[in-house]
Amino acid sequence: MRRLNVLLALAVALGLAGAGAALAQDRARTKEVVIGLGAEPRTMLAVTIVDWTTNTQLEHIYDRLLDRDARTLKPKPMLATGWRIVNDTAWEFTLRQGVRFHNGEPFNAESVKATMEYLQNPASKSHYAAYWKLVKEVQIVNDSTVRFVTEKPWPSLIDRASLTDFLVLPAKALRELGPAKLAERPIGTGPFKFVEWKRDERLVLEKNPDYWQGPADVSRVTFRFIPEFSSRLAALLSGEIDIMKDVPPHTVDAVERSGRARLRSAVSSRINYLALVNLRPGPMHDLRVRRALNHAVDVDELIAQVLKGRATKICGPLSPANVDYAPVECYKHDPARAVALLREAGHDPAKLQLTLDTPSGRYPLDKDVSLAIAAQLQRLGITVNVVVNEWGTHLDKIKNRNTGDTFFLGWGPSLFGQGVIEPLFQASQTYSSYGNNPTIDAKIARAVTLVDPKARAAAYAELQKLAHDEAAWVPLWQQHDLYGVAGHVEWAPRADEKVWMYDAKVAP
Amino acid sequence: MRAYALSRLAQTVLVVFLSLTAVFMMVRLSGDPVLLFMPMDIQAKDVNEFRQRLGFNDPVPVQYARFVAGAVRGDFGESLRYRRDALGLVLERLPATFLLAATSLLLTMCVAVPLGVLSAVHRNTPLDHAGTVVTVLGQATPGFWLGLMLIYVFSVRLRWLPTGGTGGLAHLVMPSIVLAAFFSARIARLTRSAVLDVLGAEYILTARAKGLRETRVIGKHTLRNSAIPIVTLAGLEAGQVLGGAVITETIFAWPGLGRLTVQALLNRDFPIVLAAVFVVSVVYTLINLTVDLLYGWLDPRVRLR
Amino acid sequence: MSAALRRCQLKAWLGIGLTVAVVVAAGAAPWLAPHDPLATDFAASLSPPGSPGHPLGTDQLGRDLLARVLHGARLALFIGVCTVVITAAVGGVLGLVAGFVERWPAALLMRLADVQLSFPFILLAMTINAIVGLGLRNIILSLSAAGWVVYARVVRGEVLSVKQRDFVQAASALGMSRLRLLFRHVLPNVVPSIIVVASLQFSSFIVAEAAISFLGFGVQPPTPAWGSMLSESRDFLYVAWWLAAFPGAALALTALSVNLLGDWLRDTLDPKLRV
């Protein structure tokens, strides 16, 4: 019995030790913000792992070379104050002076060069090596000027530089401490400094008082990792967290009515689509069948009924949030036309059997959307067998081209044309569903090297028209990013999915 | 005693080695791990280059040899997802799982054993019937459903308890109840029948005849003698408690070993899966060894061979 | 004693009654269910229980929950029966062989069984599923692969003890063939144990299947399996409690009834057996 008492005392002590978690009112007073995300970061080292969750947390610690305007999403100065095209294969960046890393080390041309060298070093096993492989080297022109020399003309360089694809590391610390130490205690130039990372629980950051844009209003940012929507929501409504990512559309009312939090939403650049697979044998080889499906699926109904209006319809492969977007005409919802096209292609809708592969829980209500699409096609008499896959299996099937005739996928953030058109419309690519079209292949090869903005816009407009006419997908929508934000925090999400607490204000 | 310990040790090593080999072979068949942690918008040949660099393009025997060579040094490789040593990641999660398991074990002992004893002592009274109903229901209620319902009532509706995660005592309440529920039902039923067995024994009759107080009869003579089957079951179930922890931790976002393993399985993060299997096997064997040693202590007649 | 007897009979009747009810509900699901479990009706999505035409309400796609729960029973019983038959056959035969042969292959087999028992059942089945893929057939396979061990152990133990009995030793000494021994003396003694183990395993298979589907490794939607329904329900816990409550209650009820039946079978057939 005495042992029992000791255990009990121990448990109580543990409980009390952890009970210091501050209440929402206290947080408002001390200007602390707690954000509930679905997963934890995979590393604390910049430019190593491509993952939205990781980078959205990292960019509080590290700065990008260039930022994007919150509204227009055009590149704008950050650590680099300006850029110019020297020639077809060289870009020059002017760097901000007087910026220091959290350890006191100055930010300069050396930092940019060291960052590129780190990520291109095979030993780093960085995912970003693939993104930056066209860069031959970074030359130091002087302390505050660097030149990116590329192997061939690469207009999208500026698009990459203005994402989390280039978060700048400290050169000296990288050399002296090594990546492993930096991964434990990250050092950046960003508005917040690293405090602690409790695995699978929380990441705590504190305000950097010497930030070059001036200190943030928020004094402390805590990211908490809560995988379930419903748990995140309960945590938000009970005041455990202040900002919640991905409010499920059907619980929007519950958030608004709670009095504790409001809904903040942004039309994301992330798109969802139904791929009509012509890279494997089947009815989707026939353009008429692909067009028929575009007429048969009622996207507006899906948005209204399944997503409760929380999505913005798209008609081509790029969304208006993409810098290379050009409008294309929508296929009209027209079941009669769909049936006519199917018959023309030699299919009796009542005898047509299709398979639709979908992930579950990866995109907003993905599985439910797929089931709803199947129900819509059913109205034409088409039998659709929906196969719900675990995410890894879904990717495997797409890669090995053994999905069904159609599959559901999301893509993003898709802010520039190359990032969507190149990987998704050529047979040689991992996740494409459509390809073997020599015209499109040739036009993509040309478009990705065009440096002149006008010619580039024209080339991408043409590609979008082609993808639309070929009915390679049933384009669905841009996702809406829905955030629940506590009353005392002023913050709004943006289309490029940057969740940046430097922009947040806390009103007690 | 030493021979016994040595043979147990040899068995443990064999068991762990066989489990690891089986899991290694199985995970290698489960699909391409590289796609899951690579960005989607890079070229196919870059993905393949990565696969090459990580050694996934080597023949399976080569990979296995490399794995064994590392494993004997306690090196299970780097987590594919987190880029850190897998065993370290697993061991980091162990205290949280232990805390949860210990709390539920405590809860089980505080609830189930008294319940079982009371049922046995007051056999065939309404108290006993009520106890039976509770245990039968407890045994039939799936833990994950109980967890969902508790979250619905206490977190979503009443907002008394946090839905998950760690922090204070409040965070521990629902997960430990869920983990304890099933276990308690079995322990309570077993305690009842074990106590009933002992109560019929002659030395209890003697003790009573001597005029010992009932509390002493139950407390000292009966409980001690009923302890063996209870401890045996507890040991046997230890593995299933770890299994239960997988589900409980997932529901309540508890940062323990079970949740890590589920995530690793979903992400095909093989080094973590293997390290977790290793740790689970070792822990389980240690628990059973402890149970064996407890026998000797509980019942001096049991000699360890 | 009469009180205990009454209590035992009450449990037995309850177990038999409930089991019959579940089996009937599952068997007659297509006729009992008011709707097709897969038919969607967007306009009626997330209707609460008691809505016209939907006694238990509807889910996010407007599918009738009662229909889904009833069809879920079919699936659960199907999985339970298949798994129990496979494990009983495989585990039983291996146990018989191991009990009779008593040479090193048998010892190795039992060691293997020990290895497997050292691993949490759910985790093992889940790992197998993560590897061989998801779906109905695969979950039956993985549950069977994880579950045969108990039979092998029980049957082997039973064979060993039967072999020690006087009449069997006598028969053997009189030159009775092994096969004859097996059918004449061993099987009749082993079958009750197998039946009892099977009845006790049945509910744990059903619950395990649900748990694995719940974690996303088992039967995939839209197939109406209780586990995957519960898994889906988590996203809607805030707005639709019924999606979590009813499939889980059905699962618990089924487990309860089979457990009671199993207890009764054990008490009648093989009171000493502890599984």
C-alpha cells in the first residue's frame, strides 16, 4: 500500500508540474499565441525537407531571400532588397545590410552561398537539391551582392527564391557547428528565436527583439501538434489554442456561434482535380469520354453540398492565384451532352464501368467528394467503383500507373505555371495522369526556358488552353484554407498558405 | 537461478532477432517508401537518385545484411521522415507510454482488484451481480469507441477535459481510463474466481475458525494466495496493453511509442518501425521476466528452474 | 447453488438471445434496412436520429445510418466467422501435429508461436495489413495470421494431456494406429476446447478488425464497416454524435452477446479452460 501512495504522489506531482499551461486570458495579456497544427515539423534545419508543415514553422525562425506580397503574391524584397537579370543564365541579388542571425553572426553574401552549397551537397540529402539543380553556382560579387549562375535560362528562379525554398542559413555556424547541431538549435535571421521542441507535442518560439523589420507584436509563439480536426476544434473552443488550421466546412457554424473564435478564410492556391488517366489502357484514351466526364460532373453541386460552399471553382489547370494563370472557358454541366458524347465514343452509359481512386483525409473531404462524384455519374447510369487508398498506396498507384480510370488529387501551393504544368502533363513524370502528347511536350519544354515575361505568359496561356481542350482533368476547385482564430488575435490567412505570426496582433 | 536467467536471456535474444527479421522482410514488401517523404513536384529521375542514395535500390539481402550489421550496434538507421536516429526517436517516446501504462495499471489495481474481491466475498448478492454486469460490459466495449464517447461528452460537450496531448493531470484522465477499461474487466473477473477458489480452501476455513477478523482473512491469507493467477494474467496481457496503447495514444494524441509506430507504418518509415519492434519486444520480455521473478516472491514454493 | 445456476442460465439465455438477434439483424439487413447503405442524398446530409425515414439519422453524404449499421453487422460477422474458421483449422491442425510429433519441428513451431505471442496482436495484424495492402480479404488474412497461435497452444496442450491418460496409453499399447487414436480418442476431447476458444476469440477478432479499420489499415470506405464508420465519425464529432454512437454501440453489443455465449459454452463444455 505504501508503494501505491508513492506512485500516486508521483502522478500528482507530474500533473501539477504540467499544469502551468497558461489560460487564454493570460496569453492575451502576455501576448502569447498558440497555434494548433495537424503535424509536427520534420526537422529544424532549413532547406532540407520539403513539407508545408515544417516550413511554415521554420520560416518564423529563418527568413526567405524574397517574400511575396500578401495580396498580389508577386515577389517582393525580404533578405534581398532587389534583383536583376544579368543575362539569360545569371541573376543578381542585392542583399540587405545590417541584418544579424540570432547568434550575432552577420547576414551577407557568404550566408547565401553557404546555404546553396549546403542544399546542393549530396551528403545533406536535401530535397531542395532537385529544386535548385539548374543553379551551377552562387558567386559572391561583394559582401552584399550575389550572382546565381544557371546552366540554362531559368525564369522560374525568382519564383523559387520567393518561397520557403530558400531559407537562409548562417554560414559560420553551419561550418563550425555542423548541420546536426543546427537541427537541434536552429539559428536564423527571422522574427522569432527557437526555445524548445518537445517531440509530438509542441514547438516554442520567442520574439527576436532585434529583428530587422522591428520586433513582432507577439511575444511568444507555440505550435501544438493535434492531428484530429475534432480535437483541434475542441482545443480552440475551450481556449487551449488560439489559431486552428483546417476548420472542417460543416463545423464553421459551431466556430462562429461559439463566441470564442471567428472564422478566417483564404482562397488557397492549392487546387483539387479529378485526373482522367490516359497513361493506362481504358476509356479515358478517348477525348470524347474525357469531355463527357467534364460535362457530367457538376462541380457547383459538389462545392455547395459537400464542401458547404468552401471552395472556388476552377476551369483549367491553373488557378487565378498562379502568376501564369490565363482564363479558360468552363465545360458546362450538361448530362445530355455527356451521354451523347459517350454514345458517340461507342459507350452505353448504362454499361460503362469506371474506377475512381481517392485518398482519405489528405484534402478537405477528399473521400466524400469522390463518393459524391461517383453518385453524380451514377445518375447517367455509369457505374463508378470508388477505391479509397491509404496515402502511400495512392501515391504508389499513381506512380506505377495502376490507378483506376480516374483519380482524385490535390496540388499546391501552385504559384507559378512550371510547378503545375511540367510535372502533371507529361508521361515521364511521377504524378502525371496525362501525357504522350508531342505538341504539349514540346510546348512545355519551350515555356520553361522563356525569360521574357510576355512570351512566357503567352506560352502558358496556350498550354492551359490545350490542357482544357484535351480534357486531361475534370478541374475542380481551389481549396479554401479555413482557420479558427481566437477573439484576441488579429490575423488573416493568405493564398500562398504562409502562416506568419509576425503579421499577427494580440489585443488583450 | 543463473542457468535459468541465462536461458531466458538466450531466448529473449532469439525472439527479438526473429521478430526483427520477420518485420524487416515484411516492410521491404510494403511499397516504395521514398515517394512518401519526397516533394511531389520534382522530376522522376531525382526521386530515383534519392532512392539510390538511401540504398533502396540494392538487392534485399544486401539491405538485410546492412540492417543486421547496424542493429547489433543498436543502430537502426536514420528515420526517413525526421532525419534523426530512429532508436533515439523511439526511446524518446517511451516515458510517455510508460506513464500512461503505469497510470492505467494503477487504476486497474485500484478498481479491478477490490471489485473482484468484493464480488467474491459477497457472492450472489446484488453487489456481485452489479459487478458482473460492469465487467461484462467493460470487456465488450471497444477502447477506441469508449475514447470517442468520452471525448464527445467531457471535451466537446462539457469542456471539462482536454481532447488530447499532454500537459497536466487532466490530460492523463481519459487516456488512462480507456486503456484501463478492458484490462480492468478481465482482472476483476479473474480476481473474483481466484478469490473464490482460495476462499474454499481449508486454511481459510482454519483461519476463520481461529477467529481471525474477516478483513485479516481476506487481506492477508486470501489476497496473497490469489495473487499468482492475477499476476500471471497481468504479465501475459502486458503485450496487449502495448497494443491497446497504440489505439489509445492515437485517439488522444498522446506522444508515445504506439502513436509513433502507427505514424511510421503509415509513412513507411521503416527504421522507426524496426526500432519500435525492437523496443517493444525487449520491454515485453523484461515484463515477463519480472512476472516470473514475482512468482518466487509471492509463492516460495515456486522454484525457478 | 441455485442462485449461481439461475445466474448462469440468465447469462446463457441473454447470450444466446442477443447473438440470435445480431445474426438475424445481419442476415436480414437488406430487408430490414430502410435504404441502400451506399445511396447518397446530399439534401438530407447529417440529419439527426429520428428524422423522417432515417431512424438513426444520416451521415455527411446523407447515407442512412441504420442501413449502414445493419450492413456493418453482416460484414463484422462475416469477418469474424471467416477468421475463426481459418484460425481454428490452421491452429488446430498445427497444434495436433505439434502434440503428436513431439520432435524438434514441433518445438520450433511452438517457439515461433511464442515469438508471435510476444507481440501485441493489434500491432501485428496492422503491420501485416500495412504491408499486404488494405481491404476485406487482406484483413481476414492478417487477423488469421495473428490469431492462430492460441488454438495451436490450447490444442497441443490438450493432446499432450489426453495422451497421458490411462485409456489412451492402454489403447496405444494394444497397437491402435495413430490415426485411429487421433479420431477415436483425441479429437473428441479436443473439439470442445476448440469450440470454446473459437467462441471467445470471435469477439476479439471483430473488435480487432474494427480497431484496425479505425486506424485506417483495414476495410476501406465506402464499405459500411463499423471501424471505418467510427474513424470517419471523428471529423463530425462536433456536429453529429450519432455517427460515433450507433456503430460503436452495435459493435459493443455484438461483442457482448458473443462473449456471454462464449462464457456459457466454456462453463458447460470445458470449465477448466482459461484463455
